Amino acid sequence: MPKIFEYCGIIFLFYSDDHLPVHVHAQYQQYQNKIEFVYENGEFVKLKIKKVKGYEVLPLSKLKDATLFCKSYH
């Protein structure tokens, strides 16, 4: 999965031909979450945080950093 950005030590990964809904993977060391972007009528509504099978969830401070980044650049 290609790295698209790194912020506060969190690596954001994205496949352009991946399945819907639109999402990125946020990885920090052995932790990873999937962050889905929810749109309604073409407008950004919210983020959904999902667990990724085989990985521990991001520590709370890193999850906050990742969601802040995604909200800023949705």
C-alpha cells in the first residue's frame, strides 16, 4: 500500500483502486486503523474509525492526531 503522507510519525496509506467507502489506513509502529470518509450529497459529513484485522488500534493520542489530520484535509 503506497505511503501518501507522514504526520506526527503516523504513516497514511492509500490504494487509489481500493474498495468503497473511501478510506485511508493510518499506521504508527505496530498499530493501524482504517479511517473512512463519509460523504452525503457530495458533502463531507464525518469520519468513521475502524479496526484493521491483525493490528492493534492506534494509541488514543495518535488516533486524535490522525483524525485531526484527516478532518483538515478531507
